[in-house]
Amino acid sequence: MKRGRELAQTLLSAADFPGEILTGVPVVEWKGTSEAVIISHRGIIAYDPAVVRVATAIGPLTLTGEALTIFRMNRERMILHGVIRRIEMGEGG
């Protein structure tokens, strides 16, 4: 198992992927104020046009803003569009 993990780390490094992806820790890419990409999510906790709460391995992730929409989502990646004002991690958001 250790050898497989080392191989995966080597492949991720060669492909320029963040190591967090292997461990399930979420990676958030915030592109200006109009798009956020969340990798390694565990589903939606709450959703409305002003607040989106997403479950992750290290706690809830809260995005606040205006006209927030889920543009695309699969089991590993979620893309949100809208006017993103704030992204917070933790129990309270």
C-alpha cells in the first residue's frame, strides 16, 4: 500500500496536481469574484442564491455572495458561478 501511495504522489507531482487531492483535503480555486472551483467536496449542505455550504473532509466550506449558482458538479468537483464575496472554512462557515 505504501508503494502505491508513493507512486500516486510521484504521478501527482509530475502532473502538477496538488498533493491535497490524494488525501481528500479540499482544494478551492477562486477565480476573481465570478467563479469558484471546489475539488474533493462531499456534497451540498445548504444552497440558496446568497449562501452555499459544502461538506468537505475538514469541515464545512461556506461561500457567500449574490446570484450564486452551481454551474457544474460531479462527485469530485463543483463549479460555482455568481458574485462571490467570501469563502470561509470551519464550523461556523
